[in-house]
Amino acid sequence: MINKVKPSVSSVISQIPDGATVMIGGFGEAGSPIELIHALIDHGASDLTVINNNTGNGEVGLAALIGAGQVKKMICSYPRSSHSKVFPELYRAGKIELELVPQGTLAERIRAGGAGIPAFYTPTSVGTPLAEGKEVREIKGREYVLEYGLTADFALIRAEKADPLGNLTYNKAARNFGPIMAMAAKTTLVQACEIVKAGDIDPEIVVTPGIFVDQVVEVPNPAMESYLIAEGVTYP
């Protein structure tokens, strides 16, 4: 049996090199793997392209990674929120690139990448600036924009439970982008609140099968982004 359990977040993050493309799960703070992100800040890999729903909040988690100057480009659908300040400042200063993708298109581009589908047509963004420079095709009387599937070198995922084989379950909305990012990345690194014995997760409730997971580390009490922001925490 392959045991994918590793001893620490630093041990799984240390393999990420400069210039890597990294998918990071989470929808706001729901499912955000903060401990893995903070380990990536400590590791120091730079010139990263990060694919995420948003650009983080406050000065912790993804926002802290961006603030540390380690991200050269963001691919996301929601670059600003009520507590985001790091990314907007860097973007206005011309210090970070942005590829803006509609929410559903972002999810489908990741799903397509994981399924081996190189591109697909969608009516979303037709006639908007987001369609500029892209192929537009009329199908059955309606215009569609060609979008390409997204893949990554690494995916950082937060799960609720894992077993040594890498089978995963999630906690409600924290599931969000995790399953499709695990499929779309060459290497998937997971922090799980609990690691149980192989066979202790009912196969009927496994969401991400272990074949899509490479390494797992246990983080019993993961930080919550909103709590850290309310307490004025910054990282590092």
C-alpha cells in the first residue's frame, strides 16, 4: 500500500519550484488551505502563477503570498472583495498580472483541464472585453467564445478527512474547487483536518479518489481567514 501521508506542511511544499503554476482551492475562506499557503511563503518559491477563485483577504493566506511578492500572475474570477487590499495595490502599481475569468468559465476550464479536454465553447463573455482576442464561433445561431482548459504543476487542497491512500472528503461548501483542481494538477498536495486508517472512509462518500492525490498532511485545527483578519493577524 502506498502511504501518502507526510510529516509536515513544509515537507510537502518544499518541492514547489520558482515559476510553478499553482491551483489553490477555496472560495473565500471556505476550503482555503491556509497552512499550506503559509508554508509556501516560508519556502519562498517565486514567479508563481496562481489559479484561485479570488486574490485573498487581509494579510494572511493567499493575500499574504501575493504581498510577499511571490506571485507574478493571478488567474481568478473575483480579484476584489471587502477585505482585499494587497492585490489591488499591486495591480494598480503594475506589479502583478491578472487574467480575469468568469466564475463558471473558471470552474469549467479547470474541470476541462483535469478531464483532458483542451478547449470548449461557451456563450459567457460574448460581446464583452473578456472575449477580445478570442475565437468566436456561431453554433446553431448563437455565438460562443473559445476557452482553453487549465492545468497546473501543483494543487493545494484542504480536505476534511483523508486516508493514507489519498481518498478525500470535504466539509460542505469547503468542497468547492478542491475536486476539480485535484484532477487538473500534476501533483496534488492536501492538508486534511483528520487522517484516518485506510478503509475507514466509506467508499460511497469519497469525493476525491486517491488516484488524484499525491501527498497528504494532517492539520487538525486549521486557521480560519476571517478570524485571523478580525484579530489583525498578518503573515509572516
